[in-house]
Amino acid sequence: MPASNVTESATWPSAQPTKIVFFGLGAVGSALLICLSELAERDDVPVRFVVYVLNPDAARDALFHAERVFDRIEFIGVPDFAPVFALEPGYETALTGAVMMVNAALPEFNGPMIELALRIGAHAVDLASDMYDATTDRTLTFSQYGFDQALRERGIAALINMGISPGVTNFLIGRRMHDLLAGDRKELEIESIDLYLLEDIDSDSVIFSWSPIVALEELAQHPRILNKGRMQILEPFSAGRDYAFPHEPRPIRQYPLYQEELLSLHRAFPDVESIGVYTGGSEVELVKALFQLNLLSKRTLPHQPELTVEAMVRAILPGMNKPRRIEEYLRNGTIRRAHFSAAAEIRVSEVVRNDRQTAIETVGLSYLRYHDLLNTPYAGATYISYPTAVGAAILAWHALEYAREAPGALVGVVAGEDLARLLPRMRADAVRRDLVAWDIDLFESVRDASVA
């Protein structure tokens, strides 16, 4: 494919519909596609989607309330994504003119997708990184950064770890941090950043908002925090603390969590010596109970040395519910209430009236209108997949609209906190308004750290 044509595709030509390519289309991917479609309609941008999936029928079923967008989607079934990433003969036509590619499958496809993006000149978007691979564990750096220079030279961007958290959370933190650090107050010091996450569902059945296997792997990992400049490894479910989230009647127990936000914020703000990510809620308490009962143990079963306790528990856990079942749970009242929230506390100290004063600046979000998804194209999404998808779609849409307005201004590997710095203020404000328009409420406050 000629380089000139490829470069034109990355600048969003107005003569042709904007082409967006998806790899995978599960719970998050389907809602993300719907939100991008709505944003495009709102902004009067013609858009078409190419969706590569292993099972096209399952992909169509994931969009069972959004059939009206089918005329804008080309579903392409493949036995695996490798031939597409390798741009083998037969795949060029569907990819020609693509301006954005989205990895809605697994983090292991981030690298191959970026390599393909470099070949065809499209921007790339992913939703998560592989936190536990050997390279990331050793370097504390996401593997996507290995492509940073090549992306810059190509004039395209890889938007990484988009979603609600990380993604929107880091965008909100980054915006506040950049404002604080842009001032000329030399005595100002950012002492710490602590991010608190709430995933809480009240239901008559055990309902996982994510894959139960993923939840087990993530929550049972040894968490890490950055404490006074040193990365500390903790025991699972240790160092708990309480946090009072908006709209909750009482504080929620929170536990350290090793997640993308930690490494991303540490990279963006290396002078902040203490950073922690904490999580809590009903799903966390369920996994904590399994852990404390030794049901996540690697010990083998008596008389069955080939089977571990953990493997047995994994085998009998309920699977991820299908969208139609989730919608049924909402309609029949099985799910009574669900709340996702994220609150970041930035501890700031500076000299005021000849004395050093410390304040806590809080930025956050709350998604509490889960039942309002009924009778919308998003019915069937979980209370986590919906805000994750909407957050990713809104960030990606505004980033790529900005890339169209200012070619070359958005290049390299870009995380949420980077986007907060790179986007013009008016577009960053538009991100906030769109989040609220799609039912993600935002909040912020400042208080004296000495007041309980």
C-alpha cells in the first residue's frame, strides 16, 4: 500500500466515511462501538466499522439492541487474528482507509495491532495492558512504549489503557496534576496520589461484572504501592483502609491493587513519591473470602495430585453472564443496585502565610444509573462494561477528532493523563460534558488535610 495513501487515512479524509476497525467484540467492545456510533451521529461524521471476530454470530448477538447500526458494520469472521495483523493477502481491502483500530479482545494483541497500525497508518486504541508479563514486571513499563518512537515517526498515536479506570480516571488526575504543576508557586509539592475504586452490586444472584477468572487473577496477585519512592510488594488483601464514596451510606473497605493506573501515573509524574491504587466492594469481598478460605491455594487435592484447589474453584465458578441474561436480571429485579465509582485524592502542600499547609484535592466519577440502560441499545451491558466502554469511546473520539484538526499534534504512546495535557482546554472540557451526557457523573473538591 503506498505510503501517501496510508498517511491520508490517518488524517480522517472527509470525502469517505471514517473507518474504524475492531478486533473482538465482547461486552465492552459492543458498547464501545455503539457509543462511537452515537458520537459520530451527534457530530455528523459518517462512520463505518470493520469488526474482526472469531464468531460473527456471537458478535451480532452482543449488539442485540443495536441492530440499526448493522448497516454500518462489516463483520469478518477469522480463525484467529494473526493473518490480519500480518496483513496477509486478502486483508488489505477491508483495512484500506482505516483511521483507528481498537483492540477489544486481549492485551496480548496490543503489540501486533500497533505493528499493523504502523504499516497502514492508523491510530490504535487498547483497553488494558499485560501487567504480569516478564518485561513489564522487570521494567515497570508497558510493552506498548517500545513502539513510541516508531509511532512518532509515522505521525500516529497509540491510545493505551483507555476505559473508565484507567483511562478516564487518569485523564481526570492528569488534568488536575498538570494544572497544579503549571503554576509558578515554587514551594508547591505533590506529596501523594491515592486512587480508590468501588465495584459494588446488590443482587439475588452471584453476578460477576468481569470474567470471574480475570477477577481472581487480578485480585489475588501481590499488590504493589509506591511508598516514599520505593515500590513495595504487599500481601493480598492486606493494608486495608476505609473510604467514603459519594452516594454510599457508609465507608467502604479498600485494599491495595496492582493495576495499570499505578505504573502509568508513576511514569507521568515521577516526582510524586507515593502512589497507591485501592479497590473494594461486593466483588472484592467475594474474592477475599475465597482467598482467606484457602480456596485459591496452589495446593493439590488429596488423592488428586494433578488438580489444585484453585483449579477446582475456577472450574466450578459461574461464567460471565451473556448480555441477554444481564438484561433479564435488570428487568426482573434480581439486580437491585449497582455502583461503580472512582475517587483520586491528590495531597498537595505549599507555604501559605509563612506556614506549610496541606490540602487534599479530590477528583472522581460515579456511575449509579445502571437501571437506566433498560430500553436503550446498551441494555445487557454490566455496570462495569458500560462505563468502561463509554469512557474509552469518548476519550478516543475526542483524541482522534483533535488529531484531525491538528495533524501531528497527537503522536506516540498516549495514556489518559497524557491526553489531559495534550488536548486543548475546550476539547478537554467537551470530554467532561460528554461523560456526564452518557450518565458518568463527575465530582471534585478541595479540603484541608488536617480536618478529618
